[in-house]
Amino acid sequence: MKKVFLGFSGLRASSELRCTGGEHLFGGGKVSFFHILQSEALGLFNLFFPSSCLLCGTVHKKSTPKSFCTRCLDKIPPLLPPFCPRCALPYPAEEGSIHLCGECIREEPAFVSVYAAGIYEDVLRRAVHRFKFQGRSELDRPLARLLADKLLQAEDFSPELIVPVPLHPSRLRERTYNQALLLARCLGQMLEIPVVPRLLMRTRPTPSQQGLRAGERRLNQKGAFSLRGSMTGRRILLVDDVLTTGATIRECARVLQHGGALEIRVSVLARARRGASFSESD
């Protein structure tokens, strides 16, 4: 169990400590004097240092945990029908029937469906980039909350394990943390589902996906993942930040399926439209 310093700096504990995927930092179910003291200290801290929106910096009118303001939340572009029922690819027409996209018809993916908090545009895209590339790890919980709210609305949602898309050790050293793992741990805590961070492994470093076409991205990810252990009969929720062409998610799901997974569903913060500009995402 990790120890946490309980000064004001402790109130800003890292995401690694805040989202432990079910672990309790202080143990026990009873309210102790320490918890009361911590609550009072947090209230005093918020009085003199009110929290602000993590995206636009607007100060919240009421004491609230670090999160997004209503204005920013309203600007997140939702994923609305019609879209592919398998990979959640948004279709350009606002009206039309829900049907499989050409990619899913040509090559059936190993996953059943994709849940996305929104479209990879505007506010959500900026939030993902800050979280993924600018060291803003404190965005893990509010972003995971967007996903959790989406998943709780799903009628057929019943995973047994949460598996984050892994980073290769060399890429992990560059970024210092795996954004998919931080999201997975927060989701595990919010949904009370166990998180298995080292089940799926990236066995070789892959070149940057930036500038690659969809087919090139698939080849880039082919054979890049392996499974440590059996998944026979298990229902898996695979977690990542963005789904663009889906090359990474498809390969991860294929490996999990070959490992015996009964059902694989995918949860991502954002789903990109067809032809969206691919930066460093996916």
C-alpha cells in the first residue's frame, strides 16, 4: 500500500494514487477522525483556492472537485446516430439507417461494439491532446467520468475485466505514463470492475502513426501485441483514448479473442470521423 503525505500537497495527489482501480488508500469502511480532518482541510483549501475548469480555467461558483465547467461540457460534440453499430464510425449524413461500415463488412472486427464519449473534435480533441501529450494527467478522472456516464447508459454492458491498451516501454519512458491505463483505473474504480494492466503487452515498438494511411496503420500494428495468460470465457472492456482508423483497437481485440475472450467491447474517449486529420493519436 502506498503512503500519502497529508499536507495540502497531498490534496493534489497524482492520478496514480487517485485512481487505483479498486484499491483503498486508507482501508476500512468506518469514518475516522482522520477522514473528518481531511474533509475540513479540503473545504478550507477550496475556500481560499477555489477550483477552476481544467480546460478553460473558469472558476467554479461552488466548491467542486476538479472537473470541467458546464460551458465546456456543452461544447463536447456527442456521437449521435447514424453510425456503424460495430466500430461507431460516424456517418456524414444526419439522417439514415444504422448499418455496418465498409471496413467492418470487409473485415469483421473481434470486438462487438464501441462506446465513445464524443466525436474527436473541438473541446474533446483539445482535452485528449492535453491529457495525452502535454502531461496533464490530472484530466484522467473527469475524462473517465464522461466515459463512465456513457457506459452506465448501455443496457447490455456487463464486462468482467477492464484491459487498457498498452504502451511499449520505450514510449512509456517518453510520456512517463500510459493515458489508457489511467483512464482504465478510474473507470474500474467508478464502475467497480477489476482492471488488469499487464495482461495485454506491446511486444515491439511501432513507428509513429502520424501521416500513415489506414492500411499502413494496420500493417504497423500487426503482431505488435501479445497476451499473458488465458482469457477463456471472460467478457472484456478494452480501453483507449481515441479511435481513428481503429488499427490499434482491432489488433488488440484480435489478440484477446485468440486468447479465449468470450466478448470484447471497446470504450474510448473520442471517435474520429472518416478522413479526420491524424496527428499522433490512435
